[in-house]
Amino acid sequence: MKIETVKKKSFAVSLIVYPVMLFIGFVTHPNLIAMEPLQTVEQLVSRFHNNAMYHFGHMIVTFSVPVIIVYFIGVMNLLQGKGKAFGFWGGVIGVFGAFILAVDKGALCLTMSAFDTLSEEQFAVFAPFLQVIVSKSGLLFIVWLLFALVIGGILQIAGLLKEKVIKGWQGLLIIAGLLLLLNPDIELISSIGAALMCIAYIPWGIMELKKT
């Protein structure tokens, strides 16, 4: 298979898989309908402790990062007309945001599965120290830069609309979905955002696959 064909197929697949992986990652959270932001250790423990689906969901989101990078680079290469600048800068910012997403899930989420291997007695002693994670102490403040993923995505959508690669309703759904991801860890809102992105991206991805 020619390298150009591989690149086109990879981009098309990323359009479908990227939002689906995010959706799976969000809907596997416990207490999905609870509209409460993550503010206390007790809330954090109730979400992850002895909950295999929580860890599975975050692993899926972590593995989505390479797919997201393929997507951003694919759009960057696709936009060569009026939307070229939006494609380039959106791609640069978006790839940085994807890196922060990997840091976020690695530092704040995958480590929780290691804490779950402690005995209940050990965990009870250790649990109060999780406040530093809830408060994002030390260098964990870096995860606040996750908004770069949304900014990069919106910039590229603007370029895609300029070059009429996607329809207006798709652009609006994707932008709305990305903005809904910017919430204080309320998974229901994030799930709705990812669902809107699935509705917009999947038909586009299928269309791109048919072209290859």
C-alpha cells in the first residue's frame, strides 16, 4: 500500500475513532448523572476506588492521544487554501493540547489504578494525601493547559468551514462539543460534548474512507 494511501486512511479512521474513544472514556465514569464538580478527596475516592471501569475509561482516553495527533496533522495537511493558517496554528496548538491530555490522564488517572492495589488499611492511611491531586499542587498545574486542545480544534474547524470541507452543522456541533469538554470534571457534560462530536465527525470519516 502506498504511503499516501496509508496517510489518507489513517486520517479517515482518526475522524471516526477520536470522538468515539473520548465518548467511551467519559460514559464509563461512575455516577455519570451526578452533576457535581470534583472538589474533594471523598468525591475522587468514590469515583475511582475499586472501580475497574473508571480506570478502563481513562486508559481509553490516554490511548486516544496518538489518534488525536493523527487527526490534527491530517487536517493541517488537508487545509491548503483559505484555511491554511487556521489549519497550521490549530494543528500546532492542538497537538500541544493532546500532549497535555496524555499528561493529565497519566498523572491524574492511570496512577489511581496503582493506588487501588493497596490493601484497604493502607489505602485508608494514604487517602488523605490525595488532596494534592484534587488541588493540582506542584507541577500538576500544567494540566490546566488542556484548553489548548479545544482552542486548536476550534481553529482548525474555522479553516475547514472556510474551505467548505465540512458543512455548517458539522462545524457547529464540533465546536459545541469541544466547548462542553471545558467543564470542572462533570462527566455527563463531557459525554454530551463527545456525543455531539461523534454525530459530526463519523459521517465525515466514512466519506473520507470511501475516497481512499
